[in-house]
Amino acid sequence: METILVAFGSAIVGGLLTWYLQRWWIPDRSVEEIAALRKQVAEFQNKLETLERERSETEHFPLELRLEQTEQANYVGTIKNDSDHEVKIEAIKIIRNGTEICETKPKPTDNWTISPHSGRSITWSPQPDPAGTLKLIETSLAKSNVIMIDIVLVCRIDGRLRRIPFSKRVAIPTTLSTC
């Protein structure tokens, strides 16, 4: 009986000793995995914060657009930049209910750059004619002439491309005109 107790005790001590030595000599992979997951979560959180900050800056970017003239091939807009950043407009998009009606880019001779704390009038000729395209897309426009459209300025600000939207009420007779 005594031998059985000694054998049993030796087995327990051996098991505990093995467990203890394995904890010290064999690295615990779960610690590394948890550290890697923490790092990934921190990176993801930083990306989310950056995206949210950029979205907020874009929504509240101090840029104004006033349409002065909106005739078939001759649009004039005044853009005022109240920020500390130079803004270079790379495209102007007209959008209605999520559908892009037209996109206009500056000609090589056009200067669509607005210096900080200044304004500029720019002209563009959207193709195809937005009023004609809107009448083709939405046959109900003959009944209601005043609609909301979005004009999106695709700008380069501090080297980053940003889309700055403006909602405008326009009248659709034979041409697009501001209200």
C-alpha cells in the first residue's frame, strides 16, 4: 500500500513539475495572439477616427458655391474659400437623386484653384446639357419645374481628393436656372 501511495504521489508531483516547466519553457501562443489582436484593433480604431475626422472636415469645410448663371453651355459659379488651405477644383458633378447627370473638368487653360481666404468666379460648359438630361430621365419634370440637385465639387485639398456637396434648388424650364 505504501508503494502505491509513493507511486501516486510521485505521479502527481511529476505532473505538477511537468506543467510548471512547460509554462516556463514553452511560449504561450495565446499571449502573442492577444497582443496581435490588440494591435489590429488599435489600428482599426485609428483608421475609423481618421475617416470620421475627414468626413467631418469635408462636411464642415468652409467652402461656398453660388450659381450665378446656368444656361445650356455656359455656367458661372462663384466659389468662396474661407479656409487656410488652397483648394484646387478637379471636377464639378451635377447629381439628381443619386444619379450623376454630368461631370465637367477644367480645360487646360482654366484656373480652378482658389487661394485661402479668397474667392473666384469660374465658368464651365457641362456636357451633356443637364436640363435636357434631367427631362429625359424624369418625365415628371414638365409638371414641376423647381427641383433639388446636388452639385459636387471634387477638390484637391492638401494633396487629398475630397468631394464637397452642395444642394441647390433649380428651375427646369428649357434651361437650368437657379432659384
